[in-house]
Amino acid sequence: MKVLLLSRYGNLGASSRVRTYQYIPYLKQEGIDVTIAPLFNNEYVESLYEKGRKKLSIVLSSYFRRLFDLTKIRKYDLLWVEKELFPMLPAWVEEIIAKLKIPYIVDYDDAIFHNYDLNKNPIIRVLLRNKIDRIMKNASVVIVGNDYLAERAQKAGARRIEYLPSVVDLNRYKLKEWGTDPYNNETFNIGWIGSPATSKYLFHVYRPLKKFVKNKNARLILVGSGKINLPDIPLEIREWNEEKEVKDIQDFDVGIMPLPDKPWERGKCGYKLIQYMACGVPIVGSPVGVNNKIIIDGVNGFRASTDDEWIYAFEKLYSSAELRKQMGLKGRKMVEENYSFQVTAPRLIKIFKSIF
């Protein structure tokens, strides 16, 4: 089987790396030959992270490159599309592909439809509000990372919906080594991993963090956030590096995922929580969207909505190294059973092969 992967980003883009690229070696072992054709290359991702804006020249060249890639689609048995082919343009190309009877799979790990139906620009809302629905409806299979996305696909009339969570490779993610200090004299590390685009969510937990760390041997470690102003919180900012990310997470005593309860955030797939758990780190997160499914309150971590709930969770974990270890081990088991590449890769193979 020959597959053209029309991914969103190059390998620096987290969503593309997690949702598609990590599967490619396994797919090839199973006789599925995948050709990668990202829309936005690593230069675009680097520019976005460093400068916080999209460079028009890179966007235009990316769109022309994708048009060229699409001239070769007849060479492939299947198209594997991440989200959409052309952001902020109508779904004309996807509809042409459907009329040509070329099967395509489309994958979603974000509520990207809210870029259109909840856009601040009324023209975009009117013209593109149903764009993603049309893409979903014409797809041979819609793969989703959580129930919120599945509900939208169902409403759109998707003919087939498959649930595949965002996962980690257990061969890469190893358990952290917990210290043996019974008096907790070591620095308590509250950790977060993400990108500059998502670091804004840290302000959602700023007040309880500031209150908790006061007069405690505790600090906040941020991986990939870029520069951020969080006064009165002891802070260590580390650059994200794929080779180092597991080691960085192993330095955490607790991993956090704060989110506001809004439509876009309900579509997130909780990947950072899964990364924390894979390393045996207990988790604390906002009970928003799939976080409610991943966080089993009092078992692998804590759900926290209010400032008091965040502080309670931090105090409980700070006061007991044994509790951190036990919650971490339960989180690791959960990843092994439900959120690992080793579980989902065979399922993805079956999806691909079932189309023909």
C-alpha cells in the first residue's frame, strides 16, 4: 500500500510528530509505504515559536508546495491528512479528491473547527463555519483523539469514526528514579512541558502556584515555554529538545496541565499528562475535556478547578514522596494499557488495511 501523508508540520511540530510520524517505521514494517509531504516545514515552526507570528512568505511558499504535492496523488492508494489541506481556505480541494474517489483518512487532535465557527471575524464564520464538517463527511475514516472531537464528527455525518488517543512510545519513556529521602529535603519540582503557544495556560494556575511556593523548597520547571513572566515563583526555563524531553520530565515531582474550560480547550488530547504518567510522574490538571478521562482523582493524580484545589493537590504531593511514587506508578500502568504506541499502532494498521 502506498500512502501520501499530508501532515500539518515537519518533525518539529508536536501534533504531526505525535499523531503521524512516530507510526511511520511501524507502518513500513507492515508493508505500508508512507511518503511525507508536510504543509509547513520546520522553518515555519521555528519562526512561529521564536517570533510568535506567521511569516507570510513562508505560508505562501507552503501553499504552493502543497499544490504541487497534490498533483501526484494518483500515484497513491490512500491519502492521510492531518486536520485539513489548506487552513483558512474552503474545503474545495478535499471535495474534489472525494469526487475523484480517492480515499482519504483525516486525523484530528484539536478542535480545529472552532478556528472557523467561533472565529472573531464574521466573514470567516459565515464562509467557513462548516468547512471541517464537510471534510469529515467526505473522509473514508475520521480518526479523533477524544470524545469531543468524535461528537463533532458524528454531527458532521462522518461515515466512520475511529478513536486513537495521542500516545507515547514506551521504549522511549522510562520511569523516573524516585529519591529515598523520607523528609523531602530535596527541591520539589512542579513541571510543565509544552510550547510558547500554549504557555498562556500557566497564568490559569499562577495564583495558587505563587501561594504554594512561598516559604517552601519548591520551584517550577518549564520545558519549551520560552520567556514568560511569573513573578515571585522560583523558575527554571529549559529549551525543548526531543532527545532531552524524557529526561526533563523525569526531573518533575508532579506534572501539571492547567486549562480554562472553553470550547477549544475541550478538544485537546491531554498529551502532556500522558507524557508525565509515562515517566511515572503524578499529575494535576484542570477537569476540562479529555483530562477528566485521563486524571483519576486521588489515584494517578488530582483534578483541580479552583485555587484551593490546586494548592491542596500540591500540598498532598509535597508532603509525601511515597504518595508521589504510588500515583506515578499507577499513571504508568494506565499509559501501558491505554496510551502507548505499542497499543495503538496495531489498531492504526487495521484501520489502514480495512479501507481496501
